[in-house]
Amino acid sequence: AIRSMRTAHGVNMARHGRTLMLGALQLAVMANVLGSNPVRDVSPIVPKSPPKGAPALSGAELGELLSRIATNDYCVENDLVDPITIFVATGFRRSELLALRWVDYDAKAGTLAVTGKLARIIGEGLQRMDTGKTVSSRRTVALPEFAITTLKERRRTPFWGEQKMIFPSTAGTWRDPD
């Protein structure tokens, strides 16, 4: 069953199927219906080739990319330059990045603390939650100099620097991660 799942639907689906079967048959073992869980004997499911992924950028390539973003009319008009710059500097999830507040930024230490995330709540809309996706979501990250400069300049910019959140929407509300 797991082999056919892998062939028909791929490695991830086969892993999920194996996990579900492992849990279901473990219940059968606990109820004394089976003597042992046969799924435990199934070898780990690994992809035939390693994931391709994107190649890492060199320092010069990263500088060129940020420079091109900073001069792109669309990025400038839609206030994407600063969020992308901080995203590159921190690697935060979009929902974490857009939930950042000025109180999360320590200018003296040059750090940003992840203290929450944005989530769409049915019937309430976009809300900031003081919890993260995982237990390790709460963290403080040291910023590179280019990110500190970006945040200092943004803080001094009328409207953007006057909001409680670092990256508000044009209406001064939370910006939707989508």
C-alpha cells in the first residue's frame, strides 16, 4: 500500500500514509488484536533524489538583488522593499514578519524578537496572535547592519514609523500575509 502510494502520489503522501497506518495499527496492538505493528518493519521512505532547492546567493548576488528590489517601481509603490529586506535578513515566516511591532525591535542591541504571528480567524478577520507556529517560534534574532539601517530609516519615515506595527497596510492595519 505504501509503495503504491509513493508511485501514484509521491514521497510525501507515502510518508503521511505510513504515519497514519502506523498509528492505526498501533491501536490494534494496544487492543490485543495484533501481536505487533507490521508498519514498524517498513523502511523509512526517502526520495530517490535529493531535493533540488535554490542555490544560495553570494554576498554580491544578494546585494544586487536587494539593490534591484529597492529600485523596482512596483516594490517601491507597494511598500515591499523594507519587508523583503528584513525577510532576507531574518528568514522569518511571513506571518511572523508582518506581526512585528516596534516594541519587538531593540535598536540598541540590533535585534528583532518574534513575539507572535498573524492569522485569519473565521468571523474576526486578520488578527495578531501572541503565539507562534511552534514552541521554538519565540526567538530573538541579531540583525545584520543593512537590516538595522533599514529599520532606522523606516522608523523616521512619516506614517510607516508612526504605526504600532513595523509593516502596516496602507490603512494602518495589519498587513495580510497573503
